[in-house]
Amino acid sequence: MKFSNEILRGLAVAGLAITAAASTTPLRKVVYIDQYHTATLPGKDVTAGVTHAIMAFANSSLFTTDPPGKYEPFMKVSDVRAMFGNDTKVGVAIGGWGDTAGFSKGASTNESRALYAKNVKKMTDDLGFDFVDVDWEYPGGNGADYKQIPNANKTAEITTFPLFLHALKAALGCKPLSIAVPGTKPDMVAYGTYQAKSIFAAVDMINLMSYDLMMRRSNETNHHTSVVGSLEAVYNYLDIGAPASKINLGFAFYAKYFETPANTTCDNPVGCRIVAAENADGSDAGTSGAMTFEAANVSPAPVPAKLAMTTDGTCGAATAGLTCAGHAEAPCCSQYGFCGNSTDFCGQMCQSAYSSGCTGPDAAKSFRTALAGGRMDDDEGGMWFWDREQRLFWTWDSVDLMRRKFREIVTPLRLGGVMAWSLGEDSAEWDHIRALTALAAKDRPLYIPT
Ligand SMILES: *[C@@H]1O[C@H](CO)[C@@H](O)[C@H](O)[C@H]1NC(C)=O
Ligand SMILES: *[C@@H]1O[C@H](CO)[C@@H](O)[C@H](O)[C@H]1NC(C)=O
Ligand SMILES: *[C@@H]1O[C@H](CO)[C@@H](O)[C@H](O)[C@H]1NC(C)=O
Ligand SMILES: *[C@@H]1O[C@H](CO)[C@@H](O)[C@H](O)[C@H]1NC(C)=O
Ligand SMILES: *[C@@H]1O[C@H](CO)[C@@H](O)[C@H](O)[C@H]1NC(C)=O
């Protein structure tokens, strides 16, 4: 028998007890651990409930050769395991944004696929990974190199991508295979209805990147991971036959910002003009970026009353008050805490309190203004802020909105799990990861007999 959620809700409202054996499959709670955010990682009190941890990334080109290249994880796998409960599966992600070359090559022929799969299997066995995540962004094109290699030159990947996944799955045996999939429809180049069926059959989990929905190719402001945008992303996959039980809804542990043009105002989160965030060659124009929920961004130590001129070129919030302000050759302190005078130092993210001559907006300062003044768009389900002074538009996800995503997406659509990018980015208070595991633990209020 099949009930719809609406009918079940009706029954619940009518006070009828639903006594069917409750579905006992717990939601998957998947977190990426990325190599750039390992300075502060949590203990088991915070990670309790996480079912899958994914170390990101192994270079996709390592597995195209015979013998393969050697993947050196950024942390010992045993140290990662020690951060989680005994049952947590630890996997490895291959690829990531900008790394498509190895996939393109590895997927191309029967022979290359077999070799690639064999090499990946060996790596996972050698290093003791429990599963593999393929982060090909994206098969068929629209990746970082889309201006260098047009999508028209990648049409074969639409055919080879599913074959590639099946070769990996066959080689991995009982180790699960997951894929990270694009959040916006235009980037689903390789997900034709015909191929989709084969893609979804090959994988055990679909990590839906339902974030970055506003990105550097956008022309206008929008929420980057709103409730409505996430729901639409899920439907893009359900519509082409993805089993809901394989989908993990993606959550972002960071905010995004975009520069708005001079002499414009932005009183609405959707549809404001932005300064072009991508150059004609497809590279990043440096007018947008991401800001993580790390302490250095959310609640940095106050600027010391007395600053000392740097003697070794380091500067900023991470030092004990070293500045480059007034330095003859290198007056700007970059976000990474080094003095210099190029755009990388003086442009966006220039730490203005430790610099003279910042040319870009101070995104770090603006982020705190945004968090303090954040506005909720109830219709779309997104937090946003427009900083008039710094001319930056901000978009992010709050714990309240995460709750809405469970209520309006994960629970009613009966998704198999949730996913987050990335654990180390939430280190200020670990509030997003705690909310994610707590909400996921409470999910599954309804049972749908089939
Ligand atoms: C991956 O390896 C290839 C080949 O060695 C190299 O050209 C490329 O820069 C690497 N990519 C990343 C993201 O490190
Ligand atoms: C996890 O494994 C460790 C080491 O084998 C063991 O001491 C501990 O009791 C286990 N914890 C649980 C909750 O099973
Ligand atoms: C590749 O493998 C498929 C299925 O095993 C087979 O039908 C096809 O002929 C092979 N193609 C080549 C070029 O070897
Ligand atoms: C794309 O394909 C065209 C036509 O086959 C070819 O001339 C061109 O060199 C290719 N470009 C790249 C970057 O591979
Ligand atoms: C942005 O504008 C350009 C130029 O009008 C257009 O080609 C592109 O498709 C637009 N991008 C989006 C995401 O709408």
C-alpha cells in the first residue's frame, strides 16, 4: 500500500496513531573534511552522529597512469578516524573544483576506466578508506576550465561518465561509491534522463551540492543555499529518477559575498546587480568570495591597541599585533596574514586594521556587520545582508533555516541523508554541525508503507 505524506499528515492531525513499524534506517550524516581547514577540528562530542567523513581531495590525475601516482592524505587516516565514533565510515574524495583533467582522461575508454578503477581501489585499500566519493565538477563541462575547453569538446563525457562510475563501483566491490553532484540545472550537463538512470544505479550516495547556487557566474544577487533553492535542486534530481533514499542534501558552513556596483542600492536579496565576478577567460575576478564560520572570521580577537611594524612580513589578526601599515613596499596585510602590495594583498580581504592602502572592500569586517545585521528572507528561506558602506552583498544559512530544510525538504521528500561542506569551516562554535546532527537524529517521524 502507498500513502502520500499528505495523507499521513492528515491521519496524524486526525489523531490516529500510526503504528506501522517505524523505518529504522537512520539518516546519513556526511561531512567533508577539507585540507584547507584543519587548524581546528572537533572531538567526538561534536562529531557524534556523523556517519560518513570524507577527506578532500585526492588529485584526479593520480589514477590515470600505470603505475599510479601516490596519494598522500593531508592527515593520517587514523587521526581522522579518531575524531569520530567507531561506526563512522571514513572515505576519500577525488577531484574537486578545478580538477577535471584526470577524470576526463580516466573515463575516456574501456581500458582507461579499468585502469583508473583498479588504481582507486588499490589506494583505498592501502590507506584504509571505507568508501570513495567522486567530485567531478563537472562531467560534460561548465567546470573551471569551460572557457579553455568548451563543453562542445566534452560531449563524449556524457556517455563515458556513467561507464566510468560503473567501472569504479565494480572495482570497489562492497565499498560504497558516492558522487558530488551540481546544485544548478545548467551544470547538470551530463545528467540526461537516459544517462541519469545509469549514473544513479552505479552509486550508493548522491552528495547534492545544494549551495553556491549564487556563484561567480551569476549576474544578479540571489541566495546561495536557500530553502527554496535547495528544494529546487532536489527536484532537479528526483525528476530524472534519482532515488530519494540516495540523496544527501548539502549544507554550507560558509557565507558568500559579492561586490555590488557603485551608485546602486540593494534592498532586496534577489535580483540586485553585481560587479562581474568572473573574467572573460573564466578565471575568478576577485570581486566575490566565501567566508567560513571560523573564529578568525566570526569572532576574531580585538585589534590590539598597540601594533608593531612587522619584521618578517607576517601581519594581522593571527599575529600578536604585527602590522604592515605604512610599510614602504608592502603596506597591505592579506587575509592570510602576509604583507604585500599587489591586488592579492590590497584587494578584497585586505585586513584594513593592519594595512594602509587597502583598495578592495574589507570583506572580513563586512562579514561581522552582515552577521550582526542579517536579514531573513522568509519567502525564499535565506539569510542576507547588503553592506552599503563596503558595497558587499552577503548570503548564508542559519540554524533556523537548517531546521526549515529538514521540515520542508529532508523529511517530506524522504531523503536518505544530509551532507556538509566542510567540518573545519564551522569551528567558531560548531553550531551548524551540531544542529545538523541533532536535526538529522530527530528526523523520520513518518513511516510510509510500500
Ligand atoms: C593534479 O595533478 C596534475 C598532474 O600532476 C597537476 O597538473 C594539477 O595541477 C594537480 N591539480 C591540483 C588541483 O593539484
Ligand atoms: C570504540 O573502539 C575503542 C577502541 O577499540 C574502544 O575502546 C571503545 O570502547 C569503542 N567505543 C564504542 C562506543 O564502541
Ligand atoms: C568496451 O566494453 C563494452 C562492454 O564490455 C564493449 O561492448 C565494447 O565493445 C568495448 N569497447 C572497446 C572499444 O573495447
Ligand atoms: C575542441 O574541438 C575542436 C574541434 O574538434 C578542436 O579543433 C579544438 O582544438 C578543441 N579544443 C580544445 C581546447 O580541446
Ligand atoms: C549572465 O549574463 C551573460 C551575458 O548576458 C549570459 O551569457 C549568462 O548566461 C548570464 N549568466 C547567468 C547565470 O544567468
